[in-house]
Amino acid sequence: MISILIAASVGLLVSILLTPYLIRVFAKQGFGQEIREEGPQGHRSKRGTPTMGGVAIIVAMVVGYFTAHLLRFALADGGVPSASGLVVLYLAVGLGVVGFLDDFIKIRKQRNLGLNKTSKLVGQLVIAVSFAILAINFADDNGLTPASLQLSYVRDLALITFPVPVFIIFCYLLISAWSNAVNFTDGLDGLAGGASAMVLGTYVVISFWQARLSCTPVPQDACYHVRDPLDLAVVAAAATGACIGFLWWNAAPAKIFMGDTGSLALGGLVAGLSVTTRTELLAIVIGGLFVVEMVSVVIQIAVFRTTRRRLFRMAPFHHHFELAGWAETTVIIRFWLLAGICCMFGLGLFYSEQLSVVGG
């Protein structure tokens, strides 16, 4: 528990102190956000706001995680990072690098499009495939690897077991979906950062819960077959603190944007935690806001290509309400409430499943 608190505190402190430094540096270098011409007119005033603030989130997360381990090592209480924690960090940082390149190209070429589709696809593919391969290796003494080849809800579903090649494809699709979902949500000041903090905070609770109910001495049917759940809680806590610290500067009116650097990293983090905690299906509920934002884009494209009409005034979904006359801060706060409801509902499902197993 102390490691979780240390990781969250250090992540928060590093993020809240590093972000204003990045604001000054990026502003001096002219690393300003380009705004889509077809976007809401009210967003034109945001042009030039420093971007790539996701660097602060990634650095704070990594520093928070390793600081917690260094302090444990200094206290002679273990302190060795786990395979599960490291592969999830690798996924988040790797996608953050892809996002950074995308942001940097946007800035250098003064346009709202960075990496071309092929380059971005290849970058995500390499990171996702390598994560999947790493995640099914490094078994512990109990034979548990960071990821399972079985599809999971709260526990592995024995009826659905993927062959290794199919699992790798599944991981790629999952990681691509979550990273793009968070990217779509990052369209209003603080919206993605606040929602991500809630989702990651939920994973702190879930991972800690799993650590308390790891197989021994609880009944076998009630235990969670997850490798390194406590270390995953440390990763999630460091990222939660990093998001909250960044939100201090990213809340409306934003002084800096996270850019693709942050949104791709956070999406990868959600995907990685869902795989390593065996909650791929439950994550759809916990990250329900991100899912709705992504689905709104898919539906908008499908309807327009079919009927040449737009179902929403603009996609992603948050822009629909902006164009309907809602103030930006109103949209943000109400979407935060929706994100919180999804997280609480997801926790409720997690807890009710545990009760049903114990009661059964």
C-alpha cells in the first residue's frame, strides 16, 4: 500500500512541477497546437497553445513507478520491478513515442496532420506486437505470465482461448482501439486527462483488490490468477497522479495540451492494464466514455457514407454538444460525470462477480 501512495504522490509532484517548465520551453520553441479548420469556431483561439504535454505525464509516471521501487529497495523490502509492470510501462512509453513523432511533425509542418496513416499504423503495430509477445512470456514460479491467452471479463473465460497468433492480433486490435479512443476524447480542455485519471484510479483499486485475493490462502475459486497485481497497482497509481498533476495546467482554459504524445500513451496504458489484470471485457464498461467517443466517430462515418447525411452535428460526440450550444466547460464536467459513473459501475460489476463466486 505504501508503494502505491508513493508512486501516486511522486507522479503528481513531478507532473505538476514539470508541466509549467514544458509550457515555457515549448512556447519559446513555437511548439503550438494546430487547429482543424472544420472544427468548432470557438477553438480557433486555442491555436498556438503549447502541445506535447503528454511528455510530462509519461515522465511523471515512469519516475513515480521507479521511485516507489527504489524506496522499497532502500528499506530492504524487495523493490525489484515486475515483468507485468515493465511490459505495461513499455507499451505506454512506446505509444507515447509514436504520438510524440506525430505531434512533432504537425508542429514542424504547421498542419493538423502529423505522421501519415502508414507510418502511424506501423509504429502502433510494432509496439503492440512486441508487447503481446513479451506479455505471454516471463512466467513466475506459479507459471503465470503477465497476460493470458484466454479472453477475460473479471477472470479468464475458459471457453475462449486464443492461439498465440490470434492473441497477438487481438492485442493489436485492442491497443489500437484504446489508443484511438482516448485520442478522440482529447478534444476539449482537460476532458481526456480527467477521464483517464478516473479510469486509472479504478485500476488501482482493482489491482490492489486482486493482490489481496491472490490465490493463497483464499479459496481457489475466489482467487485471481494475475501475475504481479500489486505492481500493476503501482503503475496505475503513478499514472493517476501524473494525470491529476497535468490536469492542474490542462483544465479549461488549458495552458498546454497533452497531444497525441499523451493520448496514445494513456490509451495504451488502459489497454495494457486490461490485458495484464485479465479484465479486457470489463474495461469496456470502466472506460465507457472513451468507448462512446470512438463509437460516435465510427457511426458518423458509416451513416455519412451510407446516406450522405450526418447523424451528429460533429464527431467525436463532445463536439456535437458544443455545436448544440453547450459551453465547453459544461460539456467537460458532464462528460467527467459520465466517466465517473462508468468507473463506479465497472467497480460494482467487479465486486458483484467476486461476491457471486464466494457466495456460490
